[in-house]
Amino acid sequence: MTTADRHGHAMTDTGTEALAQYEQALDDLLFFRPQVVESARSVLTASPASAIGHAFAAYLGVLGTEEKDATAARETFVRFRSGVDNARLTPRERGHLAAATAWLDGDVHGAGRLLGDLSVEFPRDVLALFVGHQHDFLTGDAQRLRDRIGGALDAWDEDDPHHGPLLGMYAFGLEESGHYEHAEQVGLAALAQHPGDVWGIHSVVHTYEMRGRFTDGIRFLDARTADWASGTLLTVHNWWHYALYALEAGDTGRVLEIYDSALHHDGSADAAMQLLDAAALLWRLYLAEDVHDARWARLADAWESRHDGPHYAFNDAHAVMAYVGAGRLARARQLVQDRERWLAAAPGVSNRAMTADVGLPVCRALIAYGEQDHARAAELLLPVRHRLHDFGGSHAQRDAIQRTLVEASLRAGRTELARTLLSERIQLRPICPYNWSAKARLEEHLGDPDRAASARARAAAQAAT
């Protein structure tokens, strides 16, 4: 039986009930609703042979960067593919099955290219656009993050219910590409269509972060609390952004309140994406020599209990942050050794290069920093600082590692390197209290109290606005 979705895409072996469930699952996916897993499962319950239903389920297995979910999804997907007659499928369905196969087999970048081909041929395929957009985020590809959506928008009517979420995605791509004002405008236009678009909210939040508009960011999130602060798959991450604003404003008490109530607590799901946010926030406090032993211990326990294998190098770096912060340097070194052994025999999967080229140098640098071998930490990070995007994440997320390089340079007495790094940061983000407070410490080290006092005053003024 062949039906068609509301954008006219034919769907083989997908009955009317499954089609309705598919449309619901798409909505749940776009708005990051936890029930998306159940909605996607309902598609296959109603039509077990639905090709798009199986592709959807496979994508859910990889988007969370959870090794166990990807493994389970691959087992189910391989069983389906072994019995499917590709000749009966539409070109779009074959494209999705090929993309899902590539991703589940570890060829993440190949999957991204296949999803791009789908979006060129079927620009109103919202599943390909959403999954491709998330792929670009997970692989740190800012231009594709922008242009994958930008290239499809011309095919969409503004009154289409999915046009708003696409604008929210486009806003994030614009922000990661440095178009901050335009990104804010597009993000607000997305929210005018759907106030509960948490990815659109997230996109606008990023624009405030990158421009140092911390007070504006707090006001923006406060005004929209009902739309983002609970019940979504992006809730923890948006709370993380709120905590970053509070940190720049110097309100450490609020930062810890957010950490304890939203980022990591006894009821946390301990999903990789959530543990990543918790580690990235505590690490910023660690760099400021703000000690939180009990929190670090609980977070390290959570990472250790996962028994993660070599699945996504970006996660590995944040696990190492937790181990170093908790003083478990032996456990951090063990993770590095495990990845080194894996590399010796690893197949040609995307995570191999991500681990070898960026992930392991970062992990080793974090360990060196924890050992107070700041010179070695700087030496390890310096060659990869312009390639950090290759192992995923956003500019805001990767800034924890960039700050580690700044702090390592300051503590190692590499004043010319620290001066260069801080000059780069200040020219790019002149409104950032951290940049100016670090500049003050550099000037103190260089013996210039007047310049240090001036930088310190600027940091204090920016934190207060």
C-alpha cells in the first residue's frame, strides 16, 4: 500500500494510520518532544514494513550520540533491510535507507552527503532537513548547518506549519556562521510562528551568547520560561545556556542553583548530551579554580557507569573533563589508552579521524592540565585549536576547550601566546567579562598594574550590564 505525506512524498507500505503517526512523529521531532520515540514506534506498529518508518527509527538511534541506542537501532534496521525489495521503493525512500545505513555503519560524513542529496531533490522533505541539520551540528560543519536549510527554504510557503521550525534551524546555522544579527532576526521570526520552538529559542540564545548580551539573554529566557524550561529534549541544554549567562554576570550562586536543579541531580537521565552540558559548565568553574568536589564526584560516577566505547569523540572529551575534575586522573588516562588501542585496529569510520585528529589531543591536554603540567596542555591544544569544530559541537560548547588553552598559557608563563590568544578573543568578542579578566591577569604577570586595573574594570562593567 502506498500513501503520501502532506508534502506529496509517496510512502511505500505505509497505511493511513501509520501515515498519521508519521506526521505526528515529525512534529514531535521538530519540537524536541520526548514522545517522539513512541510516535516513531507507532508508525512501525501500524505498518511494520514502512521504509520511511524504519529510516526514522534508525535516525533516532544515532541522533542522541548514545552508543547503546545506535547498536540497538542497527540490529533492527539490518533485519529490515535484509528483507526489503529496493525496487519497490521510491528514490526518496532508497535515499533515506542509504543515509541511515551509512550513519549506523559509522560513516557519519557519508550520511550527511546522502541527506544533502535528498534535500536537493526533495527540498520539502522535512525529515531529511532535520536529520541533516543535526548531522551538521554533531560534525561541527557551520557552513552546511546554514546552507542545508537555506538552500531548501525557497521551496517552502510561509504558511506551512513546518516553515517556522525550519527558520529556527536556519537561525542556528546563521549564528554558527557568524551572522549574529541576521540569526537573531530569523530566530525571532521562527518564534513568531511557533513560540514553543525550543530549537528556535536555542538559536536566538546562541546569538546573545556570542555577542556578550548576557542580560538580554536572561531576559529573553525569563520571558519565555513556559516555552522551554521543562518537558523537552532540549530543556537541559537551554538551562545550560542560562547558566552561561549567569556565569559571565558573576552570579556563581545562580550557576550552581541551575546545575543542581536542572543539569545534574539524582533524577537526571544521565544521557550523554546532558552529562556533556554538566561537564562543560563545571569545567569552566574548574578553570577559575572554583572547587566543587562533590559535584565532580557524582558527575564522574555517572560517566563511568555508562561504560561508553569509542562512539563519539566529543563525548569522550567531556567524560575526561569529569574524571579530571573529580581527581580521577587514572580513569581519564585509561579512557585515552582504550581509544589508542581502538585506533590501532579501528575501521574507517568517521569517529576514527575525529578521535585521532582532535579528540585524543584534547583529552591528553585536559589530563595534563589536571596534572598542572600547563606547558604540555598548551602544547597539545595549540595545534588543534583551529580544528576543534572537526569533532563537533557549537562555538559556545567548544569555548570551554579554547579557554583551557588560554588558562594553560597563562599558568605556564607563555605570555606572548596568552597575549595573542586574548587579543584574538577580544577582537572577536569585545563584550566578554572572561576575556577582560584574563587580560587583567596577563597584565599583572607582565608587571603593568595600570593596564591590569583597566582590564579588570572593563570585566566588572560588562558583568554588571
